[in-house]
Amino acid sequence: FIPQPLDIKKAQLNFSPEYLDLVNFSMSFGKNDLSAKGRIENFLPYVITDGVLVGNLETASEYLNLDDLMPETEETTDTLSQGATQNIPSDTIAASPVEIPGNIDFTLVADYKKVLYDDIELKDITGKLVIKNSVVNLEKLKMGVIDGSLTLSGKYDAKDPAKPLADMNISLQNIDFATAYNTF
């Protein structure tokens, strides 16, 4: 899956019937690095009796190129009625609401200095994702992009999986859309 050698520099996982404790983890592959630490509690009752899974994970990276993580996909060509062609990934499926289990209480904290994705450079990404009671809250996901900054906060409420609710606040500062358009 990852074409470069994976170098795990540190890894300590303490395991007990009550919890899994990722004391420290750091790895690199190519120029990329990733570190993490966190704890998961109540995992046995979650698996056996549908108990509440409680956890937190803090992740960080100095440099992460997401294109290095993406698998190569085959593309199929779909002929449109006008005779034009369009590339459509072979694994394309119809969009449907995402169900969020109600018995997960999990927090993910991110701190990434530089992230690349499809020729887009994001800097100083910080934020928190909290999953609890079938709701995903995104708390102040901040990043530098296109010589400006972007902040996202909001929630995805899947308590009724047939009719999920989404509410997102987006704040843009000092982003030059003309420059952004020319880079894509």
C-alpha cells in the first residue's frame, strides 16, 4: 500500500483488560513523519456487550504528503451521450448518509505543520474532532492555505441516520481566490 519503506522509530502500547494505552508512537516513510499517543478504554465491553468505547488520540506531523498514502486506482472511461469522455474511478459509489454509532465517545486532536494534497499546501493544521452520542463535532480546525487562513467548526448529527443534520461554520481570512484559481 505505501510504496516507501516504513520506519517505526518508537512504539509503546500498554495493554490491559481495562484499556489500551498508546504511550508513544512515531514513524516515517519517505519524507513523511507521523507521531501519536492516546488511550482507549472500555474496549472489551464495547466488543462483547455493546458498551461505550471511550478514547482519545493525539496525532502530529512535521511533514505529511497525503498523495504518498493514496493507492493507485484504475480509471475507467465513461462515454457521455454527447460523445465526450470522462474519467470516473472504478470504485465510485453513490453517496449515502454516514452512520455514527451512538456508543462511541472519542476525541482526536491534530497538530500538523505541513500537509500536501494534490498540489495544495496546508500549513499549521490544528483542531479537534469529537465523536459522542452519534454526533461528530469539529472544533476549530485551523489551517494556513493559499497565503491566508481557514477555520472550520461544526457538527454532523447522525442520531437519525435517515435524516442526518450538518451545520458548519467556515471562516476565511486573507485568501486570494485569483491566486488560488491559477494554482489549480
